[in-house]
Amino acid sequence: DIQMTQSPSSLSASLGERVTITCRASQSINNYLNWYQQRPGKPPKFLIYAASSLQEGVPSRFIGGGSGTDFNLTIDNLQPEDLATYYCQQTHNSPTTFGHGTKVE
Amino acid sequence: QVLLQESGPGLVKPSETLSLTCSVSGSSMRRYYWSWIRQPAGMGLEWIGRIDDSGTTNYNPSLKSRISMSVDPSKKQFSLHVRSVAAADTAVYYCARAISFSYSYYALDVWGQGTTITVSS
């Protein structure tokens, strides 16, 4: 299985800041990489697919990038509703696998 | 609005079979894959498997020997069965819809609220 490693596991940020989360795959996944946001007690919410394509309705302050093995999710101008845990997911190989999450607090 | 709703027993005894059902509203079941994902408390997400409206399945090899999935498009429901459960199967279980984009990209775009399953005697 492809292992997905996220860093950091948690970070503290102030409102209005820019934050960046990193996701690394154990082998090349081209850009078959999705990002999800999970608020406490809620299911994950789909944000980005193909590493950088924003799902409809997701604010443009969420920016995804990367290809191959290294990816990042940047949140510009952090808002209160962005305080959550973020997961990356690779869909290059089956089984699809997720990172362990990055908590933004 | 597409809604998914999981239903299940809440508590299952070790060695028994866990059965969960996901009810779909606001979406056709055709042209989508329907997935199950689980999340132990305070931990990350584990993909269990998926099924399409024709019953074609794809399971996570780590669970393949103990799971089966079924679909009933007429009822707009799909189900997960996990045999011989143990404490390690305690988790929140989510059902989700997998949407396909061009060039084989896909993602889990709609999720149920999740149902908490505890394995305990």
C-alpha cells in the first residue's frame, strides 16, 4: 500500500495567517491526490482533487499544489471555520490511503 | 441535495458479524461508486471498500477476508458486513459517494454523518 505522511501533525495559527500543510507519498502518485477537511464530530468534507483542483463551492483561499510524491495544502487568510483536521488521500493505487491528518488549531 | 445516512446496531459482541446499511437520497446510484470508510476514535481514516450499482466490488486487502458488500439500487441502499469482529473494529463507520472526474481522478464528495460502532461483550 502507498503510505501517506503528513506534516506537521498539528499546528497553531492565528486568524488571517497563511498556513501550509505537507503530504508526502511513499511512491509517485502523479497528481492523484485529494484533500479533505474534518471538523470535530463531523464527517470529512471534500476540498481538492487532482492535487490542485478546487471542488465546487470551496473557498479560493484553499490552494493545493505538488506532484509526484510531494504535495501541499495552503490556507490563505485563515478563518475561524478553517480550524479543523486536514487529510490527504491518494487515489493512484488501490487501496486508496489517507494521511494521518494535520490538526489546525 | 444528496444525503447519505448510515444505520447500524451501535454495539456488537466480539466474533459476531457487523452489518451496516447506507441509505441514499437525492442521487442516482448509477455512475457512482459507493464506499465505506472507518475512523477509530482520535485516529485517521481507513478505506474499507466500494461497490457500484451493478454489485462490482473492490475491497481493502487488509479486510478482504472478513468483509462483504451488497447493493440494492431499487431501495437506494448499500450495505457492509464485517465478520468475526474484534475490539480493533471499534470505530465510526462512514458511507460515502465516490465521484469520478476526467482522467480517472475520483474523490469522496458526499459523506454520511457516520455511525459509531463499539465491539464489546
